[in-house]
Amino acid sequence: MTPFFTVLVPTYNQASYLPSALVSLLTQSFNNWEAVVVNDGSSDETPAVMETYTHNDKRIKAFHKQNGGVATALNMGLQHARGEWIC
């Protein structure tokens, strides 16, 4: 099924904040969404946090790239988005 929304989540060294963002998505009453989380070369535990959430919910997709800034992370997310609407 094609998701109605794709939520782009660029992240860089946000291991302590990323869970709150993803839990916020998971608790929404509207369920037809996907989250495309792009790690922009984090050096903290961000990849491990991403792995936990992608393992527990297939609507969350994880991608990793070398650090290049938020615009490059968003562009990578757009390349992988499948939703009718992008947030």
C-alpha cells in the first residue's frame, strides 16, 4: 500500500531527541504514513536508535550518508519517499 504521507526526518547527532520524534509519529491516530529517517553522518548513537525503531515498525525507513548538511539529508529522503504527500 502506498503511504499517504511521507515524513522526512533528517538527523545529525540527535540520539537523545530522535526517540521523541519517532514516538510522536507512532502515536498518531492516522496510520497510513512512512517515516524516512536520514542519518547525516552522526558520530553518536543515532544509528543504533534508528535501528531499534526500524526493527520495530516497518513504516520507519533508515538511510545513512556522510555528513553534508540538512539539505543533502532532505534530498536523500526525497529520493526514497513513496508517499502522496511529503512532510
